[in-house]
Amino acid sequence: MPVRRASARYSAFGLLRKGLSHREWPPAWRQHDLAKSYDVLIIGAGVHGLATAYYLAARHGITNVAVLDKAYLGGGGSGRNTAIIRSNYLTPDGVRFYDRSVKLYESLAAELNFNVMFSQRGHLTLAHNDGSLRTMRWRAEVNKLESVDSEVIGPAEIKKLVPYMDVSPEARYPILGALYHPPGGTIRHDAVNWGYARAADALGVQIHQNTEVTGIDVVPGQGPLGQVRGVQTNRGPISAPVVVNCTAGWSSLVSALAGIRLPISTHPLQAAVTEPVKMFLRTVVVSGTLHVYVSQTDRGELVFGASTDPYPSYSMRGSLEFTEELAGHVLALMPSIAKLRVLRQWAGLCDMTPDFSPIMGITPVEGFLLDVGWGTYGFKAGPVAGETMAELIATGKAPQLIAAFDLARFAEGRLVGEKGAAAVGH
């Protein structure tokens, strides 16, 4: 459903009018006084929380919704990721889920009337040995069964897509082939966050920044561990029959406030960006063997990332060791970029589950819902996570797309097993 009120704000005529009048644009979302109660409280103003709020209002007419964030909108994982989009996963559940997200991303700019700069430039996952090549063929077949465009290609085809790639047999890490996924690409994460925020605001949703949840009120009720009644914040108590944990990096701590223990460990994930150069890399390149991925932005910078740090931590500081190791791995793939200068690096927090898949749905506390455990792949799933969580809240029934990701699977031994396609941090 298009956002009518918000759609009138941005147009070529509006841009000209604002430019000639020398006036600033009005705020994209409004400031509100914090009410004492809401129908739904969403903790976390990242892409998952904002998308859930938007789809609640746009698809289900539930507008008495507040999104709370202890800092600022998009300041967590949604603003620190490298914004790579793909659906070439290994398990059928994962492929179907992320394919729906890619389709939502494809139409998101038109729906929100906000350019999210989605560039489907293709995605290459390199195979450096026979074992990796077998896995790529396996993934390609699973993708095809789910009508997702993926195929295994050889070194000659890789060279055509990435001319600067060293695909010679004498390379330090010889490339035997790659899984090529044409629908994959990159997107502007800030634009996605802002687009959802202004669209949700236009439909009546309230966004409260600098509002930290310090407690979750649980009373005896229908659930095995009780029923949620609201939250405590640094700005006072708020009551609500539904509270959704959409946090990243802190999800286990937030859930613990409701008495829910999650099988999650939190690890830093680092990335870096170089100075801008003329466009030469038109696909996303990933190497699981080297634990590295690289893409080039529209402005010309190269964005590098790797796997999560091996130790659990809540630190978001970069390290020189990361940059040195990452640079060495990238140069093993593309020696010709050796003189590029790294401008900056940063880190975010990733909540990792044992099966490298999210936790979504109900909990033993009635009314307390989870959309957490997204590891290094949460931004890819922002739209579909919001869509399915909104449906769960509105109907009381979990959509089939998220049935495999419920919390109970860990106690029942139904792990998803997505590590083969989700272990590299992209």
C-alpha cells in the first residue's frame, strides 16, 4: 500500500521550491510526547523495528504503535552494516525467506516514495577448493528449486565479471569457480531506515529516540512464564499488551528483562572503507575461505568486511590487526589495488545463534515477541522480518515463512543449519 501522506513530501517540484525559498526541509518524522500506553511497543528503531511498525500500520491498520530506541534511529546494526542484499542461502527455509525480502526491496522505493538506492549488481561467492565448489553446486540447486537465480560459473566467466580478479592457477588462493547470484547487490542502509521511519510516521506510528527500556513488566497470565504488561524506561513506565524485541547486539540482555534466556552470543563485526576510485568492481565479491567480502559504492569507495571477531564482546572499536589481515586477503584476490588507502574502519555487534539463523515469534511470556539473533545477515531480512512480524502481531498466528525460526527449535532439536551460507559476515 503506498504511503499517501508521505508521498507528497518529495518530488522534483518540491525540491525546486525548497531550493528557491532557501528553507530547510521539514523533519521526516515528528517528535511526540510519550504516551502512557500503546497497543504495541517495539524495542529498537533499526530496520526491523521500523519495518514492523510500518507494516502494522500499512497492512493491518494498527497505528497505536511506539518504536523505542535508547539512542538514535538507525544507530545500531542497521547503520553499521555493509548493506549487501542476497537470497542465495543453503536451506530451503532460508532461501524462501530471503527471496521474499529481496522482492520487497525491489519495490520498496516505489512503495515508500523514497530512493533506497538498491543496485542489483550481482553477487559472487568464490570457491577456492573442491569442497567449496561442491557446496556452491549444492546451494545453486537449492536456489533453483526455490526459483532463485543462482548458478555456478568458472574462472573465465568470473574474469569477465571482475577483470581485476586474479583467477590464474598460480594465484596464492586459486579460484576454481563461484556461485553467481544476479539478483544480489547493495543498498543504502540509511535510506532504508529513513524511508521506513517517515512512512510509518505518516501513518500515525510514534518514534521515540533516546528512550531506553530498563525493565519489562511481566505479570501472571496465560503464558508459561506470565504475560507482558509493558515496559519501564528512562522516561517513565509505558503499558502495552504486546512488546516486540527488535534489538541487535543487546537482544539477549533485553530478553533477560522479561525472564527469557536466549541461546545467543554477541560478537563484534568490523568493516573498512577506502578512498574513492573510478568504478571497476560492479559485483559483490565474497570469499568464505579468506573470510572477506568487498563491494564498491556508487561514490567509488571499496567497502571491505570479514567474519565476526572470534571472542564475545560488546566493544565496537576497530583494531589494527583486523585491517592488516583484511588487506592481505583482499590483495590476494586483487593485487592491483595495493596502493589504495583505507580511510576509516568501524565495528558493530552481531547476535549469533548456534545454527546461524534468527529467532522469531512467540516466547513463554505471552505478548513478548522476538525478532532477534540476526548475526551478520539481519539487514538483508529487514522488510520480510517486518512484514511477517506484523502479520504475527495482527493475526496471532506465525506466518509459514518464519515457522522454522521459532525459539522452541533449540529445545526440540530442530536447528536450521544455515552456517554454510551465512558464516561470512555479509
